[in-house]
Amino acid sequence: VTLRDVLGRRAADARTLRAARWLTFAWGGLSTGAAFLFARASGTVIETVNQVGSLFYGPILGLFLLGILLRGPGSAAALGGFAAGLAVNAGVWRLAPGVSWMWWNAIGLVGTLAAGSALSRVTAPAQPKPELLWRRGAGAAAVLPRVPASRWALVASFAVIVLLALLAPKVLGGN
């Protein structure tokens, strides 16, 4: 996969075979090193995997929402927002160890959306492409972009998930 998709090599010659062997060795070493790091983790494997994933889940959702909800944020603004969301999560992880890793999803999401929307204002193209702009209606509908019902359904389901996550400890008797 690294050879074909990342490096773009398609030929089956001796040089490509040698590169494939070195890449296999490198990925094996990386995997073994990660296994030793995970073995020293204090929690269960599932918890550790979710902690590592929580560094990325919020920023990835933020990247997705930037593309759906904003007026053509552009790749530089979207990737900058994603990097900012990752940086915020890494900062919370290192500087605020008392914050549960379960909150990193929301924190990374907010960081990504804030930085991405701010960067989209700075890096907005002079003439945005018409297909990237939302159609606007008249009256009160002009305040909000006209979004298809399927997208509002996604936003509503996300809101329900957040609400359930906030209420679950109280309902289930946890902290």
C-alpha cells in the first residue's frame, strides 16, 4: 500500500521489490515499537486505543463539518484547522492531565472549527467558485444557509449523541 498509494510505484522490477522489503521491515519495526509502548500503558488495550483515537476523532469530525457547513473554506484553511485541532488536543493531553480523554473529541472539534473558520476568512479566495456557495432564500431563511434535510439530520444526530453522552453518567449513576 505504501509503495502503490503513497509513493506511486506500480512497476514490478527489482528496485521496487527491494523498496517493498525495506518498507516491510520499517513498518514491522514501527509496529513492534508501538507494541512495546502500548505494553507500558496503564489502562486496558481498548482504553489506550480509544485515547489515541480521541486525539484525532474530534479534529476529523471538525474537518468534515468545515467542508459541509462553511462557504468553501479552502484546503489550506481546512488543513490548518485540522492541525490546530490536533495541537489543541495534544496540548490538553500534555498540559491538562486532569481532563478526561473522552473530552478530547469535543475539544478537538471546537479547536478545528474555530481555527478553520478563522483561517477561511483570512485565506478566502478573491472570487469563490459559485458551486461552493450555499443558495440563500428570502426572509429569515437568508440568515442560515440552505442546507439539505440530510445534512440537518446528520447535525441533529450529532447533537443527540452529545446530549446522550452528557446525560449518560447522570442516568447510569456514574460520576
